[in-house]
Amino acid sequence: MSRPWWLIPCALLGLTCGEGGGYGVDYDGTWIPVIDMHLHPGDWDAIPPETQTFLASRFPFPLNLRPDRTADQVLSATGIVGELDRGGVHVGVLFAVYAPRTVGVATNELVEAGVAEYPKRLLGFASLRVDDWASAGEGELDRLEEALAEPGMVGIKLAHAHMHFRMDDPSYFGIYELAGRLGKPVYLHTGSSSFPGIALEPAYTDPAYLEPAIAAHPQTIFILGHLGYDFVDHEIGELETCIELAHKYGNVYLEPSALGSEGADPSGENYPTILRRIREEGLVDRLIYGSDGPQSPGFVGEYLERTVTAMERAEYSADDARALLSGNFIKVFGAEAGQ
Ligand SMILES: [Zn+2]
């Protein structure tokens, strides 16, 4: 009997997708493994007070009564793996974040520790500070390179709006150059955000401003997070720009996290509409799944369920669903992460 296909590519990542059973979703009668490429570990005390209040407002009663305890339970590596278990997700990717003025700080060391604790379940994306770039930039790039040399650290996370730097500012292009040289894809938040303190001008949120960086770094993979979604007005936002960039540049990938949540897409119409557009454009082979969890208990699994429903409504085949939920991730990260 031949081995199921997913055991082979996952072995490249040092992971065990498909073993142990219980992980994955049934889509149109086909079992599909799931990798969630967008998760935020956290340390409650490192989150600014305004954002603590914002996050606490999302916890259901009675968990909102002790948001600090809930956050520590959900946002720790153990808490996140528990959420993956609950949601049927086999592998999750933890993001480091350095946005002290907005969403707070989750250090590379925190992410590395989580990945080291659960090496078969978690991978990590490193990040860096950009707020004192003129004098500290070079040191930050060195620090980023060191973090990316740690086991299981497979990519770089950036959020221009949260970190307050323009998408088209060439002084930061060294980050993309490093990414290309090391073969580590870069994830970029695109679209607006409802977090307090975000830079909402187009140069920080509109993926069109990324084009010079994408064009100048063909060896670097750019993953456009949230597909330019407008989280303030719950509208589709800059999706068509993301589609144009993906058509024009083979190094562009697309990630649909958060935009399909109950809060961001209250009518439930936007998520299937977005997935349908991508299928119509022949770009399903560029889609990589992420939830933007854990947010609150149960969110990771809930987002996966909403994604399955949206894929059904967008008439995705089982092959399309597999590409989105894990196949494209393995294609992009498999060989590189297995080195
Ligand atoms: Zn996020």
C-alpha cells in the first residue's frame, strides 16, 4: 500500500501531518489536512492597555471577567496547540510582532520557545523593530537573520500599518533582500485594521504600494495577508489589486485570514465572494490558509468551519480546498523548511 501523499511533503517539514488521525476536515467526501499559517502567541503584560481593552471586549462571558487569565491560557504555546486540537488543525505558524505602539510585542524568542516546545505542531515567523531604522536598522537585520537560523523559523512577518512604515519606502528593502537571500517568505498585512493606533493612509495599507518592492525582489516570496480587506467598513477593499499583483508576479501569494470572521464579515457574503473571485481568476494555486487566531477560545476552529462553508459557496473542488488548506503551504515552505 502506498503512503498517503501528505505524509511525504509533511516529512520535509519535519512534521507528521496525517498521522494520529483526527486532524483535518472532510471536504466533499475527501479528507484534507490543515495548516494554519497565521497565529499570534502572546504575553498579556506586553500588550498596550488600549489593546488589552479591545481584546477583552471580544472574549465571551464569563472569560471577559478575567481577560488576563483567559489571554495567558489561550495565547501561550500550549493554549494555541489546544486550540489547534479543538479545531482539527494539525500545524500552526506563530508570528512574532514588534508593534509596541499598537498591537504590542511578541518577541522572536517567545515564538522560538513555542516552536521548540511543540516542534511537530508549530513553526514560526520572525520579525524585527523598524521604529529607529536609521540608526538601528542594520543591527535589526542581523538580529532577524539570527532568529531565522533557529529551527522551525520559516518566514518573516511584517505589518506596515501597525509598525508605521510605508510599503514603498526603499530604506526598508533590505528586509526583502535578506528574505530572498535566505529563502524565507515574507508575510505582509494588507488592508485597514480596527486596532487602535494603526496608520490607515493608503501607503501603509494599500497593496499597490508594495509593487516596487515585489518587482525589485523576484527571488522573494510576498504573501499578501488579508487580501487588502477593509476591516473598518467590513468591505472587500483592495482585493482586485492583490489579484492584479498575483497575475503580474509569480512571487506573490494570497492569504485570507480574519476577513471572513463573524466580526469582519457580518453578512457572511464577503468571504465566499472573495474566494470565488480568486477561483475565477485561476489563482487558487496561490492561496495559503490562515485564521489570525487564536483571538478568543474556539476561534481557530470556527474560522476553519467558516472557510469550509465559504469554499463550498464559492464552488471549490476538493483539489482547490486541499491547495488552500495545506497544499500550497507545503509547496512554498516544504523544501526550504526541511533543510
Ligand atoms: Zn494577525
